[in-house]
Amino acid sequence: MIDRTFLDWPFFEERHRELAEALEAWCARHLPVDHGDVDAACRALVALLGAGGWLRHSGAAAGERLDVRSLCLIRETLARHDGLADFAFAMQGLGMGAVSLFGTGAQREWLGRTRAGAAIAGFALTEPGSGSDVAATTTTATQVQGGFVLNGEKTYISNGGIADVYVVFARTGEAPGARGLSAFLLPADAPGVEVVERIAVIAPHPLAHLRFADVALPEAALIGRAGDGFKIAMAVLDVFRSTVGAAALGFARRALDEAVTRVKARQIGGAPLANLQMVQGHIADMALEVDAAALLVYRAAWTKDMGAARVTREAAMAKLYATEAAQRIIDMAVQLHGGDGVRQGMVVESLYREIRALRIYEGASDVQRVVIARAVLA
């Protein structure tokens, strides 16, 4: 059984414990879903999460603030049950994060749809030549009478090809580098938006390479102020990086649970594998890393919820440690399963493929190390 004693930690309020219990029961009834057709599965999951009311937590209503602890609890729980369900939930939040934090009343109409599960969101930041280096963005939004004209390409865009709306970051030229970027709300069916390629990865998710060719954007598509795109992107990541750590934590908890079940049941020399001291040592290390990751994730979430303007350092620590630790935990779970650990259809084999991307997206591990080091040195 999954250890749920962490819910008694002082990071949480009673409403968080009630949320976790209700979601656990919902997941037991609805997850996992069939992943045979990934696009269809994601569409179904968004609708299911919307109907269940869980997507209300993916964005904040006007006058409200995002509850990061709730976001993290939801992502951890969903990831433990079904990695694709976590993805579907997370992208509704990340995709519309800029609108949730900085959007106008009219723009927030899209947020109402994504929170209800009636529309799918995408976050278009990464480019073929700029991943971690956001300042190297080359997509342009040229101002013209009545709005802007968008040109450029984005790649590895989650929900690319199935999204109804994207938040796109483009260069508007107010200043060099990161200070000359802006954020725009773009309906996926706008003329000039093209899905160039669907991208297949080791843990199937809907990803695409997008091209924008003379896409006309009205002035009302601008999110926040022109030139504030980098600040907006970093503010969104400041919230959602902690939740990536939470998803990794969910994967790690599931791997530990699968490993414990395996070593208790598997016999070697007429006794359970769990009787071997070396195996016990591995289980102890895995449990230690799970708790350490949880403490960092929920410290970052609690700090943000308590009103901190920025939690860049805390979120970077949470994402870095939780994702790297989850990789180690899952790898050991595979090892403890022996040959079955790499057999298709086994839970730990799926987790092994799911975890790898979390050490890359929303700031690769080495980028998080730079962020942490700069914060400490400052």
C-alpha cells in the first residue's frame, strides 16, 4: 500500500487531505485508461477530468490564486495511477498558466473552457534552436495596424496537434534577448497554423512541431504587456516546476510500492527476496529518496501558497531532486523485478519510460543546477 502519512505533515490543511482522499477514490474508479490511441486517450482524459471537477484546480478564477499544494497533490496522485492522466491534467494548467496569471477577462473565457475540460491547451515556448535558452527565441510577432503577424516554428509542443488553443511566445523586439519577447493567445484553428510533424517519444504523448506562417493576431491576443513574455514564462514555470517534481514523486511512490510487493512475493533460496539484507538496503534507499523528494516538493508549494513572490530556488530544488531521485528509484525497481522489469506491459517498465522526459522538460536538470547555484551565490 502507498504510504500516505505525508498528508499529516504541517504543509497541508484539512482541505488538502480531503482533496487527496477524494481524488484517490476517483482514480481507483477511472484509471488507468486505454493508451492504444494516445490522442483519443488524452481527449477522453481531459473530458473525464473536467467532468470530475479536477480541472478547476488547473487555473485560478478571477480574483483567486492558484493553490500550488493542490496542484502538486493532484499531479502526484494522477501520476501514481496513470502517467497520461497526469500529462492531460498538467497541460491544462501549464498551457493556460499565462492566462491564469496575467490574462484579461476576454482571454479568461478560454480558461473557463479548459478548466471545464471543454477545450485542450498547449504551451508553445520551445523552438528547434532554443530549448533551455528562451532568450534565443526566433519566432516573431511583428506589430501591424490592428494587431500582430506571427511567423516562426515551435517544437516538442505538448498537446500539439490536438490542442484547441496555444499560448505562444514570440519576439516583438522591445529590447534585445529575453526582454524583447511577448506572449500571445492563439486559437489552434487560426489560418496559417500548421502541424508540421507529430513527434513520437518513448512514453507516448501528443507532441508536435508547429509552424506559423503569417498568422494574423488581434491586439487582444497579447497577454500582459509587450516585452513581458520572458517574465510571464518564468512566472508560469515558477508555479509549475514544483508540480513536475510532484509528478516524479508519484512515479517514484508507485515504483517503490511495486518493488516492495515484488520482493515480498518473489522467492529465492526458499525465502522471500525481501529477506536479503542487500535488497533491504535498496528498499531503504528508495524510501529515503521518496521522503526527501516529497519534503522538497511540498516545501516549494507551501512557500508559494504562503505568498512568496517567487520560489525560483525552491522550485528548482524540488524539480531537480524529485526527478533525478525518481529516475534512481524506478531504475532500482526495474532491477528488483529482474527480467520482468523490462517486459512490456509491466508497471515498472512503463514508469521507466515515463520518468525520463521529466528530467528535461520545463528546465533540464543542469539548468536547475545553474538556477540554484546563482541563487546561492547571490
